[in-house]
Amino acid sequence: MRPWRWIVALITLLFGRLLRRRAADDRQEPGPPERGAEIVVVVLLAIAALWAIGFIVVYAEFSPEQLPNELLGICLAMALAFVAAALVVIGKRLVPEDELEDDYPADEHPDEQKEILEIVHDSGSRITRKRLLVGAGAAAGGALGLAALTPALSLGPLLDTGPLDHAPWRRGVRLVDEQGRPIRAADLEHETFYTAFAEGADPENIGSPLVLLRLDPSKLRLPAGRQGWAPEGIVAYSKICTHAGCAIALYRKPTFPVLEPHDALVCPCHYSTFDPFTGGTVIYGPAGRPLPQLPLEIDSSGVLRAAGNFSQRVGPAWWNVRRPPTSA
Amino acid sequence: MIGRSRTAVAIAAAISLGAAAVAYAQPQSGIVRPSSEPAAPSVALGAELYAGNCASCHGIAGSGINSPRHGAGDILGAGPSLRNVGAISPDFYLRTGLMPLSSIHDQPGNDRVLFTPKEVRSLVDYVASLGKGPGIPRADPAAGSLSEGLSLFTRDCAGCHQVVARGGFVTGARVPPLQGINPTQIAEAVRVGPYLMPRFSGKQISDAQLNSIIKYVLWTRHPDNRGGWGIGNVGPIPEGLVAWWIGGPLLLIACLAVGRRLRRRPYEAEEAEQ
């Protein structure tokens, strides 16, 4: 009981202080105009607009493969911070100072409400260059709005989104491990998983990393048209989850399949779960489409090579993502 | 009254478990023991313990039971074959308390170890004698490299076990934290791949690399918390929550500061002067 009373007392004290208002039932003079403050506001809004334009420029300028997220974040944050600063100056310096009592219910005293509206209307404004201020506000707000819409351009033909559609795979590209050593089919074992990359490609390219498994060929149920994609039961899927682009870092491998959940590739971010036997189909979780599968072949020296490109485009879903990717 | 009924239960348990249970002062656990155990571990003792505690699921002499069926004592049993699993699997499962299970539908969890060290040793020797299989690996974390361990752990382990080995989930199962097991058991788990975990052979992760991984796992027990406050090292959700608890009030204070007027003379005072 005691602590509750203390908490209630504290809240009452805090809000009581915040809500305490001076009674004012007279019209208010706007106070002296402050041209200096107005100029500060205009300058702040202009800077905000420049930062927002900076966001658009950064987004358009860099290729989608090396878009600097930090720079985008800084631009947006600075634009918002300058808008906030402008609002602070307006609030502190330009809005008439005296406050009106708000101690009335909305509908019960229409006359008083009217009166107050009249008072507000008659009290006049301290702002002298209203159009300039509104213009600056519109510029900052507009630029920010445009900045927020800019990423949508990646859907259309205006920005170059080609690199996102490319995967470094084509027939004959060798699979290599993190150290760049070619992966031999004979080295792959059952009941474990491997990470592989395209030889000669940037491992940071989302089209490059693969998860490799050796499965029992008799249990494979790949979709039609994928005959021969899994020599000796070795399957390769994109390691990039089709939901939000995390790395598929979990392989669920039952020790005793009779009682335990069956084999699955799982994304640790949101637990999208894919069936490696059926071509990476989604069996649980938020992913909307299967993992792209890479057709494989084994060359005469026993090294794994791609036999073509992925079955679908790699990464989170967007327009046309079900089309086959282009080779870089 | 309660004390008396507890004593009664204890006496009943002692009688039902036989003299051996009393001698080890074991809690009531459902473990079936021979009426008199030899002083030293032996394959023969292991065989007896196996028959009493393991065979209903793993079959006679480790043959395995592939479809659930009711066995002795009407216990529903099914389990993988233990032939050719070597000493490594029983050593891992028994010393971590993952086995025996109370129900075949349970996920093995780090429960109490129900066998005495002598009994574990006997069971390991017995299961190892059922076929050819790998021995217990020797872990030497001191020989490992912490940075290599971090990189390997991130690649192969952290997806499930979380980057500072606090455990987590995979769809359909819990993933245990790695804070309470010793270096040998970590090495065994990597080589065995218990329950839903993949199995990593020496071809994929060499013994030297395994030592690095173990060194890293041991390091995660006392990680270097640069921020000063680890928040349990369980990841971004509690950290985000704490950030909100700090950031929210700061934002609130900022809002209040923005909303408050600059200090000025009241307008009435100005008017009065004029």
C-alpha cells in the first residue's frame, strides 16, 4: 500500500506541475516580432532540406551493391534533427507566449470555445514573414518526403538495379571455401553442412554464398526440371534467406529421424525453415518463396562446379524475383 | 505430519531401490541397479545397467528400435542403434545428463546425471564394446587460437547457439547454452552431433580448429563486455529493451524541455510598466 501511495503522489506532483496553467481570459498581444529567430528557423529548415537532398543524392549515386547505410542514416537523422531544431526555435521564440486555460470540456461550453477562438484570432501573430517560413517548412518537409520515397525508385527503371539481379554463377564456375580452395565432392560428408562461394567473386556479393549439403539421393524430391542438379545427392542453395536476407546458418539434422523433427535449413533471424530435400521449399516461418537452388556438376578432377545459375533470384522478395537471375 | 510422510517415502524408496541405492545415497530416480555392484567399473556392470535402463529404447545389445513399441514394464520405447557409436557418444550423453530420457518424446536436456561415475564408465565401456567407433576425444583449449575460434564458431555454431554461446531455439527444439559443459564434452558434441545438431568430422573441423572453438566457448563464460554491462549476453532483445528504458525517458525529458517556455517576464508585468 505504502509504495503505491508514493508512486501516486509522485505522479500527481509531476503532472500537476506540468498541467498547472496560468488563467488567462484576456486577449494576448503577440509580443515583439523577432526577425532574428525567423531567420534562424528558415536557415535550420534549409539545412534540413539539404540533408534530405543529400540522402537522395547518396541513394542515387552509389551502386546498390555498396550503398553506404551509415551515410543514408546520417543524412536522414541530420534532416530530422534540423527540422526538430527549427520547431524548437519556433516553439520557444515565435509562438505567442501566454497560454490559455484549457479547463473546459469540448462540447459543454460552445460559447467559451468561440470566445477563445476569437481571442486567438484577435491576438495576432508574432510571425512577420509567414510565407517565407511556410515555404522553408514546405521545402524541408518536401525534401524529407522525397528522401523517404527515394528507395522506391529501385523498383523502377530509373536507377540501375542490375547488380542486384546478377549472381556470379554460370556453368563451370567452381565452388570454393572461405579460403578460396576448390571444394571436392569427395570431401563432403553426410549429416553436416558447408558454406561455399563462387570462385573469383566478391564473397560479400549476396549472390555468392551457398549452403552445401550431401543428402541421401533416394530421399531427394526436387521439383520437376531439376534432374541432375544434385550429383551424388549434393545440393546447393543460396545461403541468403528469402525473407529478410539473413544468412541461413542453422542446419537441423536429426540424430534419430523416427522421433525428431526432420532435416531443415533454418534462418536464425525469424526462423524461416526450408526443406533441403524438396528444393528448399518453405515449411515454416515468414519466408515467402523457396531458397534459390544452384545446379551442380562434378568435373573430371572431382571438384564441384555450377551447372548454371540459381533457380530464382537471390535475397528478399521484390518485383520479378521469381525470374531467373542474370549472370554477371 | 509432512516430515513423517517424507520419512515414509524415503524408507519405501530405499527398500524398493535396494541396498545399492542406499549406499550411494542417490535420490529416487527410476534408475535400475543390480542388487550388488562391483567395486570397479566393468563391461559386465555396464551390460547389466544397459539391460535395466537403456534396452527398452536402444534394443537388446544396442540393436536399436526403429518404430515406437511398448516393451518391458509397458514403457514406450524407440531409439537409434548404438552399434559402432564408440565410446564418444555414451560418454557425452551420459556425462551431460542428456540420457536417459523419461519419455521418448522429450528433447534430451541437461538434466541431472543419474548414474554414478563408476556406472557411467561401465556403460561407456559396454556400449563401446558393441562395435567399432571413435574414442573419447582429447580437448586442449590452451593450444587453440581465440580469434580462429570466434571465426569458426560464428560460421558453424553461432546460428543456433548464439554468438556468446547462451543457447536459443531452432524450429521445433531448444538449443542448449554451452556455459556448463567441460572442454571434452564440447569436443564430443561437435564430433557426435547430438539430437538435431549436425556432426562435424575431423575433415571439416580439424582437431586444432576444434581446440580453438573450445577456447572461444570457454572465453564466452567471461566475455569482455566493452559496454560495461553485459545484460546477460543474451542478445539484442534485452539490450534493445534496456536501450528503450534509457532512451525513452531521455526523449520524454527532451520533449518537456522543448515544450517549456523560455523564462521571460509575465506579459501582465510588461503591460503594467507601459
